[in-house]
Amino acid sequence: MKQARLWLLSLLLSVVSLAGDATAQSNQPNQSPFPVPAGLESSIEFWKKVFSEYGLAQLIYFDPLDPSRIYEVVDVGEDSRTNEYINGERSRIAAANEVDIERVKAQRGVKERTAAGIKRSGRYIAQIQQIFRDRQLPVELSFLPIVESSYDIYARSSVGALGVWQFMPATGREYMRVTRDIDERRDPLESSRAAAAYLKQAYEYLGSWPLAITSYNYGQAGMARAVAEVGSSNLVDLIQRYNHQNWGFPPKHFYAEFLAAVEIGTNLERYFPGLELDRAAPMREQELTTNMSIASLLNSTGLSRDELFGWNPAITPTTRIVPAGYRVKLPSDRTMEPLVTVVQVQQVTRQPQPKAQAQVVHHQVKRGETLFLIAQRYGASVNRILQANGLRHARLVRVGTTLRIPT
């Protein structure tokens, strides 16, 4: 990890002047730290409509290269539609508009989910925002979960991302506890601290918020490679000119989605008039100085078992020992309902963990490159590269060879 970050810093030196301009611009007084790059306006407007105008029963067919061009909005009900059905509709719409089928994409509206998520956030949004303030980060970053999870503590993606901030297990372990017994991705405060640490680090590495926030979807090393390859730190330049198999629709639109979420989150009365947030559930924290059994923890805090697990969703019902350093969450008001119920904890911990699929990229070896340098570039290990290519030793790699790089 340390070597990968050193490589990342050296790579960024080649574009530091570009990133430096963006950094200086974002630090000017009375100016939003989140600029709108020219050319991204239509995407932001599109996502505002997805989040606040169109509902789950509606499929929006639009042009992914120009989201302002919405071909049709079809009421299909909230049940899932098959790929066969959606592709058939895409073909029909493409023919009617005389465009290639790749210029027609389908997207469900999420108005109800957005409203429910913002309402739910009332329980802990104030404490989340204080976490960002304490780290001198823009408080608007607290609206990123509108995009990621709708503030659902138990939101889980198909590839294993979990919690309000949708951390994958490997990334989560860099910033918080993710073990069999303690998974702080489920804790809205601990995961917010982790998100703040990640975003602060990404901003310092990449030099601008458009790049740092996009890296939340695409990775810091991925964004650094894109900037170096295109020779620009302008996100729209990367969207238009960078070519990589993993640089698809989601990362290209992630920053626009975030800006749409910020607009909605800071102007609730305009987008969701009359929406009332859930009553705040303030928590105080008690950091453990030694390992402690659940029984001892119940005795020292005076909480019931259901209350302990309800206020501490990071702890699983099978946990016996809570490690030193863990911050126990305690209700400031015992009359408040806990964040979750024990039933919810049990349901989630029983779910099978999805197996994350390794991504593979291809790299043609150039003169002067060593396998060690190639591994550093992609954040992979030499041994894994050798295994993926059926090689026994690094000296067998030749100039011109195309290697499979597991990332």
C-alpha cells in the first residue's frame, strides 16, 4: 500500500500544475468548493430529475452522451423488468429517433427512495456533518450517501459494499474495523469518519474535488492514471477522452450525481416540500481502553442487550469480545428508539457475503519496464501477476508481452 501511494504521488507530479490550478480555484473565498465543469450541466439536471421527479415505477430512456435528451419516460410499475424487455424498448426507441442503440440507456427514477433516505438521515445527519466540520472538510460531502445508499445503514451492493457510505471490505479495512465480529461499515458515525479520511486523502492526492469525489467510485490510482494519460485534470476532458474498460457510465456520472444530491440536500423545501426528517438520535461515545466482554459491557453501560446492539450496529449478535479502542455508542436520551433492531442485525449477518470478483486489466510490456514497476503501477503483487500469466519467474517477461494484471 505504501509503495502504491508513493507511485501515485510520483505520477501526480507530471500533472501537478493542472491539479494545482483546480486546488487554488476551489480555495477562493465565497466560492463553492465543488465547481461545475463546463459541459456537465445537463448531467446534473438529469440526475436532479432522477432523484426528485421520477419515481420507481418509471423507466427513463435517455441519451447517455447527452442526458438532457430524454426520449421517453415509461410507467412500468415497480416490479423488475428483464434485460430482454429493456433492450427491446431501447431498440424501438433507437429506431424511432434514428440513433444507434448505444445512444439509448434506461434508468429508473428513485424519487421515493431519495425522500425516504433523506427522512431517515435526520437521525444522525447532524453528527455526520460535525465529523466533516471537525476535519475542515466541506459539510456538503455529507450528502454523498444520497447517491450511495439513501442513508441506509444496511444497504448492501451486489459486490459486497455495505453501509451508509458503501465501503467494500478491503477499502473499509484501511480506515476502520471490518472483521467477523466488528464491522464498522454499519456504524453511521465510524463509517462517516472513514469516508472523511478517504475523501481528505483523495483531495490531497488528486488536487480537486471533482477528481476526489469521482475517485470514490473509480479509485484514487485510477483517477491519477486517467489524469496522467489525458494530460488534463478537467473531469469533462477525462469523460470525453479517457479510454479504459472500467471507465464507464457510473464513474463518468458520479460527480454529476453528487452535485445533484448537494443541490437537493441543501434545498429540501424546493424538491421535497413538506418533508420532515426523522427526529435526531444523538449519541455519545465511550472508547474502550481494554478488551471487554459483552456481559461486562452491558453491566458497565446499563444498557439492555437489545439496546446495546441497537445503538451499536457494528457489533454482531455473535460477538463475545469487543476490542480496545472501539467507541461504544450510547444514547443521549434513553427514551429514543435505537438506530436498528436486533432483528435487523440478525437478518443482515445471516445474509451470505457476496464474493468480490477480481478485475483484470491488460498491459503490454514496454522497454525499460520491470515486473515490479508494473505491479506498482496497478497496485497488484508480482506473485499474482506471475500466477495470472502462468509464469514462474519475473525474468521470463519480455518486451511486447501482453500481461493480464489482476487488480
